[in-house]
Amino acid sequence: MARRKKQTKNMSKMRQLIAKLSPKSTVAEQYRTVRTNLQFAAVDETLQAVLVTSASPEEGKSMTAANLAIVYAQQGKKVLLVDADMRKPTMHYTFQLENLQGLSNVLVGDTMVAQAIQASGEENLDVITCGPVPPNPSELLASKRMQELMNDLRQSYDVIIVDSPPVLAVTDAQILSNVCDGTVLVVRSKQTEIEAGQKAIEALRSVNARVLGTILNGRDKKDKNYYYYYYHK
């Protein structure tokens, strides 16, 4: 029974990778549209490292980050997905990877970067999982080591997608926005309150984050598009 529940959980997580499992689906196409819009938004500016966050929990940010990383990899880009949500990490579940060592180990100096990078199972896509959840995530993410790590990773990857905790819950997303080239906010239809979304954008801009736009997900299935992106001026 326990084994069956574990298998069901793993299959549930794999279903989130719609861009991999159903690349011709409407949802996968919307992720490719988001990728295209991001590329056009950065024609004259660097957009190598993208932070994906949300206003509050359970809005789909991690699912979005994973699928966005996949569609970039499918384009032929060398992509790295970093699970920087060191409070509620999910990428090791999503890609069915080990999480014995990851970002937290690298930041405290226990693990070399190369040892923390894992193949995702998708061509051109690597993953750095969270690693053991630390007692001081904000301090680690704000450390000089995190800045150095991102600089090093930029030398090896075309695109870096960083998943972070929700903006309104903790300061981690604001901290990470300063080591990334742009931030995308994920909101869920009929769940995210307008005021919460606005506060999240204000919180990011208060630390001079470059807010690229918003991805709305969870729209009713009768709608033509399940996901869409719009730009914040």
C-alpha cells in the first residue's frame, strides 16, 4: 500500500512536466509562447538567469519553472534549473532525483558545484536540487557565495531558471532577484487576490528587481489558453 502511494505521488509529480510528456499539447504550446515572449522582452538586454516566483504558496510557480526550463532545453539551449526554494523544495520530486546534496550543501561549502548538478532526464537540462533544508535559507541566499555561484554557472549554461519561495511569505525571492536578470511572477486564476499580486510586484520593485511579467495559470479548461504571459511596464 505504501509503495503504491509513493508510485502515485511520483506519477502525479511527473504529470506536471507537461512540456516533456505532451509536447504537442495546448499547455506545452503556451509554455513555448511564454519562452518566446521572454526572449522578445530581452532583445537588447541580458536575460540569462530568470527567477520564477509567486505571491503566495500553491500558485504553480515550481511547475511553471520546471516546464519553462524544459521548453528552453527543447529549443537547444543548455539549461540549468536551480531549486532555490529551501523552505519547501519540490524539484527532486518533480524530476525524481536524489536530494542528498544540492544548493544548500554548495552554499555552506560542503559540496563542489559539479557534484550538486544532476541530469534531469531531459536532453540539455540539468538540475541543482535544494539539498537538505537549512535553518537559515535567507542568509545563505544573500551570501557572497550565492553571487559567486551564479557567476560561475553563467559560464556554463545558456539559460538558468531559478525557483524561489513566494514573495509575500519570506524575503528569499527579493534576495534572489538581485542575482538574476529578471523575475517572472506566477499567479493562479480565481485564487491569487489582486491585492496580493500587486503587493508582490511592489515588494520586488522595492529591491530594484526587473519584473518581466506575470504568468496566469489554472484557467478554466473551457478557455482556449490555459496559461498566458503579460508584460509589466
